[in-house]
Amino acid sequence: MAGQLLEATVMVESLRVTELRSLLSVMGKDKRGLKKDLVQRAIELLHNNFHPELFSAIQELYDHRHYTVKANSRRSQVITMQTAVEVATDHPKEFCGPVPKPEVHMIKLPFYQILETIVAPVSLVPTFATLPQTNVITFSLTRRQSAQIKNHQTKAGMMSIQVVLRICYTESIGVEDDQYPPNITVVVNGHPCPVQAHYSSSEKGLEPSQPCRPINLTPFVKQTTMNRVVVFWDNFGKFYSMAIYLVKGFSSADLLTQLQTNGVESVECCRQKVCEKLRSNPENEIATTGLQVSLTCPLAKMRMSTPCRAQTCAHLQCFDAAFYLQMNERKPTWTCPVCHKPALFDTLQIDGLLSSILQCADKDLKEIEYLSNGSWRAVGKEKERSKATDLSSLSHKNSVVRDVVDLTRCSSDSEDGGEARQTEEIVLTHVKNESVLLQRQHSCEDMSDAWQIMYFCSS
């Protein structure tokens, strides 16, 4: 009932003054006033006293208004977009009847496998000059299609076999993504159908800002009788096409299983790719001896479990396949998070080499380095060891230098440059033979003994 009320409201808003007056007269209401007053009066009548006879009267007026050919129609009722429909300049005619089926090719969707085409793509073009537009599709399911839907219904009520409505731009060349027109509403057999359309603002004429999905009609479809789908949308000069398909729905877990079964790149191929990346180039002055790769997914910021990348990507860095598929299940962008180029599902491959490394590497390891011979080494722990070694050696060196400086401070001011140079040589000898000097320093009781040691070394 709510869907029929919505459909009747949209149809009333598109009626002319004479038709509105005729409707109000039949219902015993005042038919005087401007068009906006008549529309408001008719809508109030719908909300206060809606019944099937009233809906049938409105639908009859609407069909007579938009689908009956008149000999002398006004030019404003002709489609205004000249690029889509050629209008004769000498004999303008009102647009009537279906537009020839456009050659539309909709993009393949990984989460929806098309089983059958129920309604082939038809034009969703404006049939009159005002903004609100209405297009109707009718179809019926075969017994086999109904059985498929019923047999694939899960215990939770979810259906893997669905009847979906897809809408895209009407173009003559290329593959089109799903795209809704502005202010779209879908009613199936009198029931409003949920449409996930998100708009960046409330400005008129805007199309949804996020990627559009197929619209699931299954919960409202009658499997034994004729089905009626009404699409309401606003006309802002663009052309669309719509089609109805019987599809099999997949989840991100299903696609991950498919990828793990059919999309794994062997260890040998991955190692060869690494060697080609590190192969020396005569034109480059600096040869690359290693490439560092992170084990953390750039999307999830966690350690990868199933590393993958697209075949079209030139980099070795991977991202986690499970998280990538979950992200595209919520918002299908299919863009590589590393190079930001298209990374469609059909081009994804699991890196067999990095997968084996993840299985045998320590859980704390965050980064590795590929070497020119195809092997690898841990990077994070090497950095920590070298840093610790540098700190310990630096501390030891500073202590040695402090000992040497203390010795040289005892030199008298009367010593000339030669003696200073000799002292520097002794300091170097002291550093090289630290163990000998320390042993003799223990036998010294004062600073004079230290100078004796220095004299002994110089002799």
C-alpha cells in the first residue's frame, strides 16, 4: 500500500491542470485554483482517502497523459536532448513508444555472476520535459528461475540467487559502471525497494557520490505472476539504461576462496620477478642490490596473511587479499592501495614467494629485503642489532678517549711541537695496545709512573 501511495503521488505531480481538475471533480472536491493548489489538494486526498479505485483513476490519467499519441502536441513535450533522439524540424512530434534497445555493455561485477538476462537493457530516457520521470518494466519469471531462487534460500532468509536491477549510462562504445540517475526511487509490485544511494549534498541534479550497486528486487518479486517495476528519477539531461538479471551473489569469503584456488602465482615466478627487478642496468650508475618489502598491509596496517597484487602492478609490495575484498564488498572501488591504479578482481594474484616467507618468518618481523639472487633477509632485526652495536662501540670509544685525554693533560707547557707529535703517536699506540698499557698502568702509583710507561712505549 505504501508503494502504491508513493507511485500515485509521483504520478499526480506530473498531471496537467485539466487532468487534475477532472480527478478532483470525480472525487467531489473543489477544482478551482492554480496548479500547485490542485496538486496539493489531490495529494491530501491520497493521504486521507486512498483506495484502489482512486489509484486506478490516477494511473489511467497518467497513462493517457504520457503514452497516447496526439496529432497536434506542443513542442515542449518532445524530448529536448537532440543527441539521443532525432526530432524533425519541419514536423515536430511528441515522443511516444519505446526507444530501440541501446547497445549497452555493463561491467562485470565480481560479487554478482549473471546467470540469465530477464529484461535486456532498455533506454531510461525522459518522456516529458519536467524533472520527475517515470519508467515502468514488467516481467515474469519462468518455473526454472523461480525454483532456482527458492532452492538457494538459506536458513537465515538470505538468497544467493537474486533478481537485480542494474542502471548505467547509455553509451555506444565501452563498458559502463553502474550509475543511478538523480533522486531515484524504485517501487516493485507496490512495495518501495531499498536503494543504497549516498549524495554528497542536497543540491538538485547530483548523482550518488559513492559507487552504485545492483538493486535487489528479490524480496518483492512474485514468482508466479507478472511483476511491475516502476523507476522514478529526475531528468537533468543525461541518458541511462536499465536491465534486470538473474544473478548469483558472492561474499568476500567466496571470492577469497576462488583466489586461493585459481589465483596463486608460483614461488619460482615470483622469485624470477624479483631477480628481474634487481637486474643491473648498464644505463644506471648505481646498481640496486636489494629491495625492501613491508610485511604490513597498507590498508589494514596489520601483518598480511594472504599477500596479493594485481598483474598490472609494477611494484613488489603486496596488500592483504582478505581485507581488500572486504573493503570492496562494502565500497567497490577496486583500486590498488600501493600505486592507486585499477586492480580488478580478475587481475589479482597471490604472491607465492611472500606467502612462504610469511609462514616461516618471525611474527615480530615487519620488513624484509629481497636480494639480487632471489633470496631474502630480515631487515627489522638487523637494524636493531646494528643500532645496538653502534651504541655499545660508541660508549666504549668515548671511555677510551677520556682515559687518553686525562694522560695528555699532564704534559708541561714547555714541550715543543715535536714532543706534541710524539705524544699523539703514543696515544695511538695506547689505543692499539690497550691491554698492554692497562696492565702496566695498574703497576703505577702516580702520574709519573704513567709517563714512565709512555717513555717505555716510545723507546
